[in-house]
Amino acid sequence: MSAEEKIRELGLDLSHPAGPVANYVPAVTTGKLVFLSGKGPTQADGTMMKGKVGSELTVDEAYNAARLVGIQLLSGLRAHVGSLDKVNRIVKLLGMVNAEPDFEDHPKVINGCSDLLVSVFGDNGKHARSAVGMGSLPGRIPVEIEMIVELK
């Protein structure tokens, strides 16, 4: 099944990619690599999910936030390249979690995005990854993720 077919099967809406909020572009292609700028968890109503993980949000809520970020990354990627069927593989994620200083489950949070990518691309969705904690993120968002993708 192609990535675009999988998106339809999962019922994902990729029609609203978020634009940049400062002086940068959403994606840059060099050679066969696409570098996607960090995205936050945009909810169905267009607002950003907010909160600090470990005090205001649970791991499960933050996992869902990371999944929302994954949807935004896929939306931005499709807008940039035209079709997710042009993707050869997901190369790397950098996942940043707005967490309390003693929070330890950053990888469980970023799995929300990683699991989505594997569900869309199968083995080609498996990627290298960093999951790190931050003292804060813009707009009090709980998660920001950037992604590197290889095209066919």
C-alpha cells in the first residue's frame, strides 16, 4: 500500500500545513534530502496544544501531542514535495519535549510521532531519533519536532 493510500486508510487530514511563525521556511530540499522545520501540535480547531509535560500534561496526552506534530510534519512534507509517495524513507527526528526538570519519559512522548510515521511508511518510516527535554518551548507548546526525509 502506498503512503498516500495509507493516509486515506488512517483518515488523516493533511490539508492544513502550518506556515512559519518567524523568519524561516517550512522545508528545504538539498539533493534527495528534505529538512523540515520544527512543528508544534496543531489541534483540529487550528489552535496549538499547550502545557508542560509532567505537571500540566500526562505522558499519554504528550504522546498525542507528538502524534499531532507528526500529522503537521506529513502535511508540510506533502505540501513541499507534492506526494508522500515520493518519500524513500524517514531519516531522522529531533523531538523536543517541554518538560519538568525531573521528567524522564521523553522517548515515550516522541513515540507519538515515530509510531505514526511507521504506520504510514512501514519499515521505511523507522528512523534515527533524539528525544530531549527543554525548559520551555515557543507558545508553551508541549512538543516540537523536526524531521529529515530522503526522497526516491
